[in-house]
Amino acid sequence: MEKQRRSFTTEFKREAVELVTRQGYTIIEARRSLGIGKSVLRRWVKQLRQGRIGITQQIKALTPEQQKIRELEARIDRLEQEKVILKKTTALLMAKQLGHTSGLTS
């Protein structure tokens, strides 16, 4: 049986990291109270700390701005794909329509 990978919202990650960085919890205490893995919380804390000093990561975003940028980029990609599909569909429909029309007039 495969273990499913859990997904966490940006807000959850931020709150989890704040338990450690602002409220004085240890990583072990915070992860136990939240029911998450130690390595996951360590990674989130590290990402936040590196982000504060200007090191960018290619990993999931923690800040709301980074999350919004990723959501907007994904939306742009989806809309561009839809545009291509619509263009192809329109071309096919026009070709069929022209084929039926020319067949009627001959």
C-alpha cells in the first residue's frame, strides 16, 4: 500500500514556522503538536530564514506573495493552453463548416 503525500497550505506552513521562530517552541514540540514530520518543519524553518536574508529557493513558497505569484503563473499557463485548444477547435470547426458548405453548393 502506497503512502500518500500530504499537502499543506502556505498559511499552515507559516503558522508552523512561527511556533518555532516567534513562540519559542522547539522543532520537536511544534511538529508533535501539529502532527507533522521533523524534517518537514526543519525545511520550512530553513526556507523562511534563508528567504529573510535574500537567498531564493526553488522549493515551495512560504510567503503569501510567492504563493500568489505561483498561482498566477499557473493560471497564465492554463489560460495559454486553453487558448491553443480553442484556436485548434475553431480551425477544425471552420474546416468542417467550409467542407459542408462547399458540398451543398456543388
